[in-house]
Amino acid sequence: MNCKWNKEMLACHILVIHLLPKINKMDLHKDKVVMITGAGKGIGRHVAIGYAAEGAKLALVDRNVKDLEDTERLIRELGCTVFTQLVDLTNPDDIVKAVGDITEKFGQIDVLINNAGLGRNKSPYELAIDDWDYVLNTNLRGTFICSREVAKVMRKHGGGAIVNMASTRALMSEPDTEAYAASKGGILALTHAMAISLGPDKIMVNAISPGWIETGDYEKLKPLDHEQHPAGRVGRPEDITRACLFLTNHENNFITGTNLVIDGGMTRKMIYEE
């Protein structure tokens, strides 16, 4: 085992070993072509592993070459087909080329997980227009262009499923998160709009809004971190993976235009200081 792997890589490696015996036992996504943005680490990496465990063919994009290579290695350990490509979501030409290359490689795209996203935590008094544009162009515009280009492929092959990764920050906020919150709120609106527009082509479009999903060292969380959640714990990436697998299951094609909040109940909790 490579001693230079970070803790996330080690956790994912353990997950891969755990899932190896399950390969080909679940076939809901077997041989489906799944494109995932921001697949280099965090939630995106775990989602990729989840689809690999169901025998999917993975098309993974990210802007960080090292992260992408690490995820690719983990997927190959599952014995699954994987294709990777560096993509800057702020560059529309990058997206168009990536979708074209993936289609050329696999012939189709059945599932798109628009997972990539970033933020700039700055006071609204100090947030530069360049920062605002970078966040919105990555998170919101990037999601739209990926969805548009992949939908063109899906409608030629009888439909598909798109999941857009929003956030509970689209519904509630902490200070100095204006650009991120705006981008995620826009993703929710984009989701229901595209669900209506793409419905006739049998393309389901849904959103997931994660709350606190810990992608680092889960064991270092404090008891209060867990206790403040009505569910009694902080979220794990696997919680989001299971939701993606559910929403992209072709048997669930009556679900479209919805936003699935996965936050341990935090957005439903009234908080008063005593």
C-alpha cells in the first residue's frame, strides 16, 4: 500500500476491498455509462466507487490530474472499465470535448452526476467579481453545459438520468457564502426547469442537497458534531452515493424535478440560543 496516500484514499481503498465481492451481484447499473464531474476526491470519488460496485462503466472528469489518477486506480481495483479526462468546467469547450470523447469511447452516456463544485468564502463587501464569476461559472454554468451536452447524447439512446449536486446552502446560509449559495440555489431552479424540458426525451433530472458530509477523518469529529444532528451523526459520502444510485435507477423513472435533502434533519431543526 502506498504510504503517501492521504486518509481519504485509505478509506476509499478499504471501501473498494469491502465491495470487491459484490461486483456483478447487483445489476441495476451494470454496463451503464456513468459520467461524474469532480470525481477526483470527496463525494465524487465515493460516488464513482458506488457505481463501479454495480458494474457500471465510468467516465470521470476533474481538473486535478493527481486526484483523478488516484480515483482511476481505485476503480480499476474493482475490475471496472474507466475513462478519465481533465476538464475545467469554466471552459465550455473543455466540456463539449469531454462529452464528445466519452461518447466516442462508450457510444452513449446513461447517467450524469454533476458533482463538481467550489466556493469562495469572502465577505460580500470584499467578494470580487472575478471570484463571483469563477464560482458561478464552475458550479452553475458548468452544470448547465454538462447537462445540455450529455442530454443531446441521451435522447439519441432512449433517455437517461441526471443528478445535480446542490447543497443545503441553497436553503440556508452561514455568513460570507453568497457566491456558493447563489450557485446552488440556481442549480435547484435549473434542475426543475430541465426536468420539464427534457422529460419528453425520457431524461430524468433531479438534485441532491447534502448537508454536512464529512470526507476527511470521520474519527476526529467531536461528539457534539454528531449530537446536533437529529439523525444522531454527521453524514458520510456513502449517504450521497446511495441517493445517486436510487435516483438514477431506471425503475424510479417517475421521480424527476425533485430535490432530495440529505442532511440528517438539520434544515428542519429549530435552533434557539438560551
